[in-house]
Amino acid sequence: MKEDLFTAFIFIFPFLIIAITIWIRIIKVNSNIQVEQNKEIIELLKKNSQDKDEIKINE
């Protein structure tokens, strides 16, 4: 019984490593995409803030 469990673990282990590696890769790619989106949002917010300041000055 223990030998069967150990054999199953040895057989499944490489697939678990591959699955975890792919999962980490997906998280990293999504994180990089989110960082770029956050940079764009910050730029848009800064531009919007500057536009509002210019409107107040012109009034």
C-alpha cells in the first residue's frame, strides 16, 4: 500500500512541478500587465488634474 502511494506520488510530482511553474508564469505576466495599466492610469489622473488646474486658472 505504501509503495503504491509512493509510486503514485513519484508519477504525479513532475506534473505538479510543471503546473506550479505555469501558474507562477501566468501570475507574473498578469502582474506585469497590471503594472503597465497602473502607470497609464496614473498618467491619465495626472493629466486630468493638470487640466482641472488650468481651467481654474483661466476662470
